[in-house]
Amino acid sequence: MTGSTTTPFSAADHEARMERAARAAADAGLAGLLVAPGPDMVWLTGYTPTAVTERLTLLVLAPGQDPVLVVPTLEAPDAEHSAAGEALTLRDWTDGKDPYAVTAELLDGGGRYGISDNTWAMHVLGLQRTLPGSSYAALTDALPMLRAVKDAAEVELLAAAGAAADAAFEEIREVTFAGRRESDIGRDLAALLRRFGHSQVDFTIVGSGPNGANPHHEVGDRVIRRGDMVVLDFGGLKDGYGSDTTRTVHVGEPTEEERRVHDIVREAQEAGYQAVRPGVACQEVDRAAREVITEAGYGEYFIHRTGHGIGVTTHEPPYMIEGEELPLVPGMCFSVEPGIYLPGRFGVRIEDIVTVTEDGGRRLNNTGREMVIVD
């Protein structure tokens, strides 16, 4: 088994990303960036080690320096074939040597560095011990928008992932729900996502009846019954980019109240989508959706933010939440997913991934948002 270096992007693409990240670090007053294996490393270099272990692997980016990947010698052959190609210099270390001393040679002993959120504590502490004058800031705090604005190729990969998730929904709506467990439907959804090209399934939430009032219920052993509202929220990674969509179906004919609640959520989701345009603060998307639900009398039952970013992970900045004044920029991609959750009874959520265009927004999920009746 070898480290994963599969990427739809060229060495020039990765080189440009690393240069952009180094510039962003300088603009933020940082000496550079330190990136451990994970989504940031994949986005910057296309490289993922075979396994993340206690051995230090760390990408070092700094203005005016060539990018360097500190890597265990035993993993160097795979790292040499990184999608970043010759834009990336390897600095390998063998067992028995101090990897923090090797890394310290590349760093400013008194510098402040942005460091990827998933870096192991033992590695951060090792660097601090070796360079006691250095300091570190979590990348989410220091450069929260590093991956937030997608280029055209990334948007189309997200659109393809969204279309695959849509195809999964169009098939799942035709299966029998009544008499089956939530976990059965969840397995069906996972299999459909894989059939339509997903290499990774991150979640399959199937919240039936009262379980639907828990936004992140996932799946359980509850048997779905006629008369249940069922929240279906599912997604994962296709060609390295995420999908995430939610539709709420009903088993048999709904009551008047269930239809009304579903209609309110559908109107709120449309209002959130219509608020998307360049220059608008992220919080305005949340406000637009929340206003519809609040005016309908269900404000206390909308208990989460309206959206989150998506890219090489299924949850990342930016966030559509009250207090987030960051302006929307063309290329940002995020969910718009209002919901109403009535404890002990049922829940409704409708979610699309949306990208900001030059003059508005574009949905990357395009299945119908009306209530779907299933058997």
C-alpha cells in the first residue's frame, strides 16, 4: 500500500496554492505555516501519507522560501511522487534522529506560525521544546479563509459530487421505508453514494419520527412506520471534494401540520438561497432563513446555524451564522440548511450546497424541495 497522491490538479495548481498560502501567512503577520497530514496538506500538495503515525510529517511554508516537506525516510519514496512535483523539496529524517531539530533548521526561532488544526499535540510540544522562542496559532483562527474561495475547477468538482448525491436521493425515494430500520435506509444511502462515484461516505443521517427532531441523530434501530416524517442528510467525498444534502420525506400521507412545517422550511431555505450574492455578510444568509421560520412561529425550534462551508472536507469555513460579518466572495461554497425540530414529534430540514457567483448564487443540489411521499 502506498501513500495517496491522487489529485485532479496539476503540479502548477499545487505550487500556486502553496505560494498563495505563504503570502496569506505573511499578510497575517505570521512567519509561515506548518501543515500536518490532513485536508490542508491534501489541498496544498495532493499528498496523504499511507498512515498517520507518531512519526512527524510536516509541510513548512514561508514567504521567500521553497516549500519543504519534512518526512520520515521510509515514506520519502511515496512523498517524492506528490502531485506538487518539483515544487516541493523533501527533507527526510531517519528513525533515531530528532525530527524537531530537523524541522527547526527551517524555522525562525522567534517566529509565530500558523499550524494546522489536526497537528498532534506531541508535535507542537516537540517544536516548542526545540524552539522555545517560537509560538503557534491554529490555522482555523489564523487563516480561516485559506480554502474558502474555490476556483472554477473546484466548483465543478463540488457540483459533480452534488449531482452524485442527488442521484442517490432520486433512487432512495423509490425504496420501501415502512417496516425497515433507519440503519437499513442508511446502508442503502451509503451504497448509492458509492455507486455514484463517492470514494468516502462521511454520514448518512436517517431521522424518522421523533428521531428527526435531533438534527444529528445519524441512524438507529428504530423501525420506520407509516405516518413518519424522515429526515435524510447524507454526503461524503467524490474525487476529493464533498457532498452534503438533506431532504425530508414522509411515509404515506402527511397531516396538515406536517405539510405546513415542511412548507415553512422550504420557504426559509429559498429565502436563504436568495440572500446569497457577493458582498453580503455571511450572517445575512442566516438571518434571511431564520426570519421566515421565526415569523411563522417556530423560531425557537430552529436550533442551529444556517450553513457551513464545504470543499475537501464536508464541514469547513465559512459559516452562515449570526455574528459572522465576513462578506461573501465569488467561489465560496457552503450549505443552506434551515430546519424545524419539534421535540418528541418530528423534524424537517432541507439543504443544498450553494456557490457564490458574480451576481448571486448557484445551487449545486437540484432535486425537488417539495415534500416527497414514500412507501
